[in-house]
Amino acid sequence: MSIAGAGARTDAMTTHQVLGAVGRRATGLGLAALAAALAALYAGAAITLPGAHAGLVLALCGVAAAQLGWVVSLLTVGPRGGVLAGGLALQIVLASLWLVSRTIGLPGQGVLPVGELDVICLLDELVMAGLAVSGLRRGTPRSSLRALGPCQLAVTLAGATLFAWGGGHVHSAQAQAAGAGVRFGAPAHVHYFCHLL
């Protein structure tokens, strides 16, 4: 092989490695942003639930801790095989729990209604699962660049999720039971998310 041929091959490998690193870094940051948003959401849901739901509060705290642990792993270890596989498993379990709770029902909860905010959580989990699967597959430099679009989507969803969460919601039925009606400014029980699972 000539010196020029060896140099061209080295340049191509360097380009491949740089593009691969960019794709991996973007995947890791996108996943970390979205997982951090969901960790905040689950923690907020746990904190604002009434005390009668102790089991649900513990479950929500556990999910928040798991998402936060994944964020720490993504930022310290990076989006490597084991880290991505662990996060993928977490998102699949959460999405499956949501699906079961809206179709068959969970013990002690029955079939839960579908709400805007829990659908946002489901969408976040599915996007993270897709990004994790994408990160687990070895791609070409071109596919590494393609990772930037979904990662931008993940960061955008993280912002939208936190924005939606910040609004909370009021149970008008509880307000009526308290004799307050459903007028603007009526006292009622305000919290973030009835059921995320």
C-alpha cells in the first residue's frame, strides 16, 4: 500500500471516529436531558400526592431515583452498551406499566383514564427507548449525524414536559365537593399528575 493510500485511510478512520463520537455524545446528552425531566416529574408527582397514597408515592420516588441514576450514568460513564441497555429496560417497563394501567388495570387502581400529562410521559419514555436502541446499534458516520435530529427532539420534549408539568391541574370534582364550584380561583386540591404509571 502506498503512503498516500495509508494517509487517506487514516483520514477516513479519523472522520468516522469523530462523527461517531459526535453522535454518541449527542445521544447521551439528549437522553440525559429527557431522563432528568422525567425524574423531576416523578419526584414532583410523589411530593404533591395526598398522604393516603403512600404506596404510589414510594413507587413514584423509586422511578424518579431510577431515572436520575440513569442520568448520572449517562453523564459519567457515557452512552455505552450497559448504560443504554439499562435505560432501555427502564423505559420499556414504564411504558408497559402505563399500557397495562390504561387497558387491563393495575391491582388496587383499576383501569386508569388517559390524560394529557401521562401521555407526555409515555411519549418521553418511547423516545428514550428509541434513542437507546439507536445508540446500541453500530452505525456509519452518516447515521451518527442522523442521531442529532432525534436528540434535538429529546431536548425539546424535555423542555415541553417540564413546561406542561409546571402547570399542574385542579380536580373540579373535589372543588365542587368542597362547595367551591369550578370558578377561576376556587380552592381545590392542586397537584401534579394523578397517575404516571
